[in-house]
Amino acid sequence: MSSVTIIGAGNMAGAIAGIARKSGADVQIVARDAAKVAELAAVTGATSAAYGDTLTGDIVILAVPYPAVDSIIATYADALDGAIVVDITNPLDFSTFDSLVTPADSSAAAVLAAALPGAKVVKAFNTTFAATLATGNVGSVETTVLVAGDDADAKQAVIDLVIGGGIAAIDTGALKRARELEALGFLQLTLAVGEKTPWTGGFALTR
């Protein structure tokens, strides 16, 4: 059975916590907002912890906006050494919503992997909205989590967690594929912000 720590207490954190609990994982939720952490823990059956507390998960999911990642690295770099670290971020320029802030030949996941050389960084969940994770569907199609990473065992652990939680997951290849996943996530977000697609919808994968 996996143990999972989710850093963050927003909608994505709640949806991912629900999936992890359905898979049978022990889940810890860590965030600065104690009230939100307590609320999510009560709803999902997770345990709660304050930001800066010891992380208990073998899989650590960064369910935060991209600008918050630097603080997590500064606070938890040593604790994340050897851990599976799941990056769900889309590194948007939030002032314009018109570009990504990472270099064109890189990605948020690559930046994270460089900052945490001892961690097994996996990209996942960035092309799905919280609502489609919670319901398990994008319209009439099953929600699929796209997963990328360089460590095969770490990637499989994330895939097993997702499938165990009742939705589909697909291995998209090496961590360098995070560049394309983040571009896809960026497009989906801009469409939703522009009210051209609902936050309960998004891109779906048929097989």
C-alpha cells in the first residue's frame, strides 16, 4: 500500500486526495491554511499537518501553483531526497495568462528535477481539472491522467495509484515529455479562463 503526502489544500489537492484514498493509500495533507487542511482531511479521511511538519508519504504530490514550488524546495529539499515527487503544475505567467514562464526547451518538471537531483520527479495531473478527477469523467469519456518520468518504478507507482483510485492513467514517456504536457495544460487553462470550455470539462483521451 502506498503512502501519499499532498502539499496544498485547493481543489486539485482535494480531488487527488480522494483518488489516493480510494486506492487504499494512507494520505497526509500539508498546507499553510490549517482550516482548509482540516476540512479536506475530514472529507477525504486523510491526516492533516502544518506546512513545515515532517512528510510521511513515499509519494509527495505538489498540488500547488507553480510559484509556490520554490518555497517547497527551500523547506523540504532534504526530506524529498529519494522520494517520488509528483509535479502537477502548469507554469503560467499569471499576470497575462498568455505564456509559460519556463524556457521553451524546458518545463516546470525539468526545473524541479534539477533542483531536487535526489528525487524521482514525475509529471502528472496537470492536464486534468479537479472536477474531472473527482467525477472520473470528461463529458462521457473516462478521465485519463497523463504521466511522464525518467524513473520507471516511480512512474508506475503513480500510475498504479491513479488506476487504483478508479480512473485511467497512461505512461507518456520520459520526463522530457512534460514540456508537451505543460503546453497542453496551458491551452486547456486558457480555454477555461476564456469561458470557451467549462472547468468541469477539458481534453479527453479515447482509446
